[in-house]
Amino acid sequence: MGESSSPISVILVSSGSRGNKLLFRFPFQRGPESPAAQTGKPRSRYAVNSIGDIVEDQDGDSREPRPLPDEQVVSGFSDVILATILATKSEMCGKKFELKIDNVRFVGHPTLLQHASGQISKTDPSPKREMPTMILFNVVFALRATADPSVISCLHNLSRRIAIVLQHEERRCQYLTREAKLILAIQDEVSAMSEMPCRCKVFLSPSSATDGPQSPFLHILPKCKLARDLKEAYDSLCTTGVVRLHINRWLEVSFCLPHKIHNVASRFIPPEAIERSLKAIRPYHSLLLLRDEKSLLSELPLDCSPALVRVIRTTSAVKNLQQLAQDADLALLQVFQLAAHLVYWGKAIIIYPLCENNVYMLSPNASVCLYSPLADDFSCQFPGHDLPSILSKFSLPVSLAEFKNPLAPPVQETPLIQMVVWMLQHRLLIQLHTYACLMVPPKEEDVRPKAEEVPFTARLGGRSLSTPNALSFGSPTSSDDLTLTSPSMENSSAELLPGGDSPVNKRMTENMLTSLSEHEREAILSVSAAHNPEDLRMFARLLHYFRGRHHLEEIMYNENMRRSHLLMLFDKFRSVLVVTNHEDPVISVFQSLQK
């Protein structure tokens, strides 16, 4: 995905009184390397090299065409052709422009320049302002024809943002007109020098005088700020995927290509999966910064939101988003938006808050090499520990409570938490959640539980459900005492009122079980725990969660329940419930590859 997500070229064209002009393109050929110049045969200026040159052997037989590298895919198009096909008509301005020619796809956003008298800035210091001759312009990115549609959409968005800024600066101070005049003047000068070889030696460098005339774009770069901005945008898209430009040293253009930023084990995460994950964020999730607070704050622009700074300084791996909103004194919806912003820009990921009940295991994409760069970074970060030994402890699913020494002081738990946070930041661990699914045995089978069946509590770690313990992670509440304001809190409190085996409670329980088949109702009522009206009513109220789509922590939040009470209910109805452990789809998009 790295090559297909990177643009092949960036091109700026304009249309005006002087016709269609290609103002700038990058990368560009540094000298005349066209096939016509190499073979000495006349070649049409409108001929296109799109699939490579045909190689002939000594017998005159043609071989397979050689595929052109990225730098030469667009170089087969002359400046005249590009200016003609990319400078669209006025009717197409303000819309997405997409054109595919052979194995090249051009994406842009042509923009019309409207110069009404009321739109001319009165603060312009020039005594006489000439009406600009440019009618429209187009910032175009060239891609491989096989580029993903999401990449095409993202680069169109960047082209539109640059076009809006250039249009604003043109109306304010005729910035684009000035840059275009400078570029055209340099092009005319280089073209004139190329026609007079004797004078070229005076104006050009010795190397260029001996090698032939150079591309005019090579002379444009050091003199034109707009050309340098476009080159910087191209280089950033090909490397980091983060573009930060200051057009005319005034307006900022910020953009990130998610295909470059979000990746696991050198494989990209689809933007659609990221959007689905961000829409599924819940208050019980947590925000994990991928970089330290100091370096992250230094990258923020000067006019960034103060709320964003507060979130970065207040966030912690042991705080859920609801606690973060309270500590930062912000609305929960605003925290959601800021968290999504940080995640989209690759500065943070969504996790579940760290607590002793969290179960982790080694990610299938983790690098377990003894001498990997990650191992060296881990040794520098945590002296006295090596990464392979720590990862070996997570070969099988293990909860953090198993690393806790009851006799050790809480200070000794801090390095463990820091190491787990570090491994989560580098996608070395994945978290497993507990899911329950209603599965009633067939009618012909005996529903009686086996005597040698292991209790549910023993399968989850052998700890007593009645004595919840939490690591001293600095969190004000433990995972077992999770008490959050949820939408169903009022309903759950009303339904849990002690009423014994009253007719109202019986009727309520029967109504909750009406969605089940007769066989499923008989199997549930045959469980010994169903004879307790309170347990049966609790099971019926949670029935819609037992479809394998809601994990334990989500049920705890929505129903305002303790972990121990919920696990005890699972244990009582274990004959009709199947309990599984797997990743949360909302979090797994940042931890493992999506098929």
C-alpha cells in the first residue's frame, strides 16, 4: 500500500489570457532524456510514453515492454499535454476532477478565480492594481491507476484545501498572480537561453552548460515560494503522510494521509475501519497517547484549542473518557471529538483503561526478534529488562493480576504498568474481553450439568468473586467498582427493587423472555438458578447482551453492575451460556490487522 498511496507527481496548471500554462510540476526531468533525443529519430511532441519503451534485440524482435518507474510514468506527458488536459473548462470548476489515462490517474479540484470589485483588498500597498489575467487554476496529484479509492478521495481533499487557500490569498493580495508571473518569466528566460547556446554558458552553471539546458522548474524552486510549498507537500505525502504548509507565510494547510499514518506490522489500516471505530467510542474507553506529552505539545500549532492541550495533559492509560472529561472540566462530547482528532492524526489510540482484570496476550504481528530495534529501545527505556523475556510472559492470555505480588509495595507495580503501556503503544499486545452467548443444548441431550465441570470462577483465574482487588494504578475507582452514569441506570435501579416473587415481577420476567423460543425458555427455566426470582429477573433483563456482541465491561457500564455480580450470574447460568474471550472490534483495529 506504500507505493499505491504515494502520489507520482504534483502539478500546477492555470488558464487565462495567455492560454493554458503548466506552471510547475514535481518531480521533473533535469535534462532532455526523451526517447527521441536518444535515438535521433523525429518524435511527435504529443506522443505519450505510458507503458515503457519497447526493447528490440539484435534480430529485430520486440521483447516485453519494460515498466516505467514512478518518476518516469508522468514524464512521458509533455508540459503542453498536461496543461491542455488538466486546465479544465470553467463549468467544471468547484468540483472533483478525476482523469485516467492508461496507468496514470490525475486527481484535482479546479478552482475559478472571481475578481469582483468588492473582493479586492483595500489594504494592498501597491498603488495600481492590474486586473489579473488568470481565469482558473488546478492543483493536480498524479497517482497510479490502481490506487485505492480512499487514497483518491484523500488527495482530492488536499487539492481542494490548497485551492481554497490560494483562492483566498489571490483575492486578498493577488498572491497566485504574482507567483504565476514569476514562474512564467523564469520559463521564458530558460527557453530563450536554450535557443542561444552561446549565452547559456554565461547564465548557467558550467555543469549545465556542458550537459545541456536544464529544466526550468529547477530554476523556479529557489525563487518561488509556491513551488517550494508544492514540493514540500509531495515529499511529505511520500514519506510521513503529514502535510503542514503555510501558504504565502500566512494561512496554514494541515492534512494527514491515514494510509501512511495508521499501520500495524507495516500493513495499513483502512480509513473506513478507523471511522467505524471512532464512531463506536464509548465513555468506558480510554485514550492512550503514542508519544510523550512534551513532544506532542511541541507539535501543536500556536492557535490550537486550549481544550486539546488540557486533554493531552490530563489523559492517562488508567482513566476512562468519562473520568478524563471530569478531570479536564470538559463536556464528554467534546472529549470524544478531541480523542477522535488525536486518533485520526496518529497521535493516540483507543484502549480499555488498565486494571488488574485486563487480560492481554502477545499480538500475532509482534516482532519477537532478539536484536530488533524495538528490543534496543525497550532496554534503553527499562534498564535491567529485555523485551523477549517480557513478551514471553504474554504468550498465553494472562491478566495483570497474576503479576501482582500481595506482599510487595505498590511502588513496585509502577514499572509493570509502564512496560504494558509501552508495549500497547508499539502494538505488541492485544487485549481480550469476555463475551457471553446464549446457547441452549438440543432437546435430545441431557441438560444436567456434569459433576466434574470446573466452576466458572476457576476458569477465569481462580480468584474469588466476592473479594475484588484492584492494582494501585492511581485510578480513583477499580474495575470491579466501576460506577458510571449510564443511560439504563434509572431503569436498572427500578427493576432491582426488592419485591420478592410478586405477580408484577413475574409478569415482567415473562415479558422479557417472550423473544425466545419455547425450547429456549424451557432450558433456561430448568436451570437451578432460575428458581430464584431475583436471578431469573436479572438474567432476563440482560438477555439481549447474551448474543456475543457485548463484552463484560460494556454490560457493566450500561447496566451499572459490579464485575463480581455479573460473573456470578454467568456462573449460575453456565449450562445455557457459552463464555468466550476475544478482542473488542473497536480496539482491535489499532492492535491487529483487519482481514
